[in-house]
Amino acid sequence: MTGRAMKQNFELSRRRLLSAGTALSALTLAGCATSSSTGPSIGRVVIVGGGFGGATAAHYLKMWGGNIDVTLVERSAAFVSCPISNLVLGGHKQMADITRSYRGLQALGVKLVQGEVTAVDAGAKKVRLANGSELPYDRLILSPGVDFMLDSTAGLAAALDSGRVLHGWKAGPQTMALRQQLQAMPDGGVFAMSIPKVPYRCPPGPYERACMVASYFKQHKPRSKVLVLDANPEVQSKKALFEKAFKDHYSGLLEYRPNNELKEVVVGTSGQLAAKLEFDDLKVDVLNVIPPQRGGDIARSAGLLNMNSRWVGVNWLTMESTAAPGIHVLGDATFSAPAMPKSGHMANQHAKVAAAAIIDMLQGKPVNATPVVMNTCYSFVTASDVVHVASVHQYDSVDKTFKAVPGSGGVSAAASAVEGRYALSWADNIWADTLAL
Amino acid sequence: MPRFPRALRAAALAAPAASAALGALGALGAFTTRAAAAAATALTLAAPCALAQDANLGRNLAATCANCHGTGGQSRGEVKSLAGLPAESIVAAFNAYKAGTLPATVMHQIAKGYSDEQVKLIAGYLAAQQPKK
């Protein structure tokens, strides 16, 4: 719809509403109307990062807040989903299946700026972009995701820069390139994956990836091997379910090694790869390193990584940074509440808490004192069978944090194809809910 | 269902529809004058702002369901749409999940995370959403 057509349609709808006459004016007089799309803007919100957190915030600010100026700054031209991206690595889905447009948000009136924010001026309330332009704001949302801590693993930064080693932990070109390396690997080759110590983005993600790569090898390169090098002492999510999948489906093909922290990456002159561990030196054909993580670069340069110099502490009622009130931070970059996972689902839920709070704040109202967030995370263990972990987190006003509700949540009884279908349904719904599709 | 007086109960169900329709461009086209009048009248009868606060609480709580059941309860996948279902049936399903009498893959675990009062608010909000064709 063009802007003019939308305006006409809107005016028509507004007249129809107004023709309800006294009823509607009574509503206005009561002073309880939550919002209206008409009238002047009540505030400018700039959102940095169009992943699950930032895009959901844009959607819900427009849907719930109406006349708020919302600008979303995102580096990429399209949204590429990390969830389901492991299926692309396994050859069960294509990039197009996990790529979605930002047009739904634009149709709601969100101003989309493709670019990169390089600096936040919290005093002057504006952000600066790489192209030199500036965006002023009344409230700022950063949904920066994670960036990597490469210094503790010798040779890793250079190996990633050269593209010989891939992380595949931000969906997009990395996903495609890793898929191509797997396809190019000869049968009989070794694929090694390194998992960092917790906390990292998407706790079950590495184990799902191991299953998906193994499912590809099982069908197409049965003499090959998946080597899972986990810096942690055990599988970090859905442990029994993943261990059962490793045994039932990928026995002899997938080897899981706990307490195996990657110390060094060596790329030989002709591209041959070695992964050095504390007591071992492994020759591998494809090396996928999921590096240790921290809150995204823009959160760091804005001085917001005030928890262990890695994560952003937030006020959970508003999602504002405890280092810089007025700047709301969403998703993986936050210092997680107890038992709260770093997931796209959770970032989407953070965004709704922030959107509700920002609208209340711009309207001079108290914010919701009893927010709730929840998480459901599906992992594919085969091309069709899926396991979940779910949790519900209620705000605790005494300890000022979200707490998982005792007795709630849990994991699948067993992997199933029914949950496989629910997982794909979940993806369609969360993508639509995030991007206003 | 909440044991509210009838007018209050109607308002609790209708108020979110009014605010959602006012807030969302997309919903305006489908929103009928009659529905607007009904919603606004109900809100006027109920009057106090405390109720509007409650309306946002239902809206906020129901938004936690959207990742699986779709925005406003309008699912586009195999997982069930909840928009426009009778509030009583949503509450009954929640209670059955909590009690373990309704088989589920995940909802029996999720339902236990919400209080009875929260379930009523969620059900009221979702019941007031217009199901799409």
C-alpha cells in the first residue's frame, strides 16, 4: 500500500470509528484510552539491530503505541533466522527458507535504515551511523546480539578472517559458507565443532548442529566423522535427549568429547587445519568454531557491558541498561536472569516488555510491575524429529529479577515428529510475530 | 471465568479489542462501527482507569503466547489459533494442561508457569481478538 493510500484508508477507518460518536468520545473522556494512531508523535524511538529483539520491538511499539516515531537501523537487507539455520547446514532447508523481509515493519510505518550505528551519544540522545548521519531519539533500544572474544584462542581471529574457519553463529553468509565447506568435504573427512564455555547464544544450538551435520553425513558421506569438542563438562541443554540422539542415530559417526576446550587453531600453508586442545592435536577437514561471546560491539562502545565486562545489566521492568537508564537493551547481550536462556524466542519476549514499558513511559504512566516472559526452544535431532525445552519466568519484585516458576517448564519426554511439525509452525509464527509478516 | 459483575466482565473482554483496533492500522479496516460502539460503551460503563491497566496486563500476558500461537492469537502454522475462542474454553484448556488431564507435548509445562488470575486475563484478551478468515 502506498503512503497516500494508507492514509486515505486510515482516514476512512477513523471516520467509521468516529461515527460510533458518543461512545468513542466517552472513551476519550474517560481518559483511559491506551493509545491512538492519530495526532502528533509522542516520541521518537531508535532501535539498533533488526534481529528477534529489535524487530519485535519495532512491531509492538507500532502495534501497541500507535503514534510513536520508530526507526530501525539494521546492517542487513533482510532478516536471516538463526533458529532453523542448522537445518540448512544439514541440507534439509535452504537459505530462502530462513530469510524474511522487513517490509511488514515498513508497512506499519517503521522507518527502516540499512546501515550501521557506530556511536551512541547518550547525553545528546542521538546515535551516529557509519555514513556520518545522525538519528536523534527520545528512547533508544539496542538489540546488538553477541560479538566474539577471540583473544583466548591463538590463531582463531586470523582463521576466521580468512574464511578458512567459520563460526556460523550468526545466520547469513556464514551459514551458506559452512554448508559449502561441508558439501566440498570428501567422504571420510572429519568435521570438528568447538563449543565455548557457557554462557553463549542458544544453549542447545551446538548439539542440534552436531546432529544436523551428522544426519547429512549419514546419508551422503557415511565414512565421515563429526567431532564435538565441548569446553563444558557435559551437554548444556536437553542433555539426556541429545545423548540418546547421538547414540540412537549417529553411533560411530558422531563423537562427543566433554572438557575439550579449543586452545589454538593452526591453518597450514596449503589450507590444512589443526585444532589444538590441551592434550591433543587434531587434524580436521572442516573446523567450525563457536567462539566465546559477549554483548555486541555497540553495547561495548556505549559503555554498557557492566556485568563481568561481558554482558549488559538491565532493569527487567523496562529492559533499561543499569549503566545508562534511557537505553533499553534486549536479547543475548543482556546479563541473563537465573535460568533464562539466550535465545531468539527470549529476545522477542524481552522486546515486548520493553515496548510496553516505553509506551507507558512516553505516556507518563507507570510501567507494568508484573511482567512475564517465557521460552520455548525446539531442536532437530534428525531431519524430522525434534526435542524441546520450555520455561516460564515471572518477575520477582523483591529480588528485582525474573525467576523461573518452580514446577513449570521442562523438556520433551522423547524426540518426536509431532514436535518437528510444531517446531516449523513455531518458526513461521515467531518470524511473523517478530517481523509483522 | 472471572466472577465479575456482567458489565465489568464484558468490559474486560471488550476493552482490549478497542485499544488493539485503535493501535493497529491493519485492524482498522476490518473493525466495524458496531464493534467499536460496543467496546467503547463497555469501557465507558466500566470507566475506571484501573481497568484499562488490567486490559494492558491481559495484552502483555497474551503477547507471551504469540511466538507459538501467532500475534494476537492468529496462528499461521499447525499450532492452534486462539483468537476469538471463548474465554471459558481457553481457561478450561489451561486448567486441564495444569492438571495433566489434557495430553500435550509442551503446554502442560508452560501452563504451570501462569497463575489462575493471569490465565483469566490471557483468555479474556484472546477471546476478544477477531479471528481472521
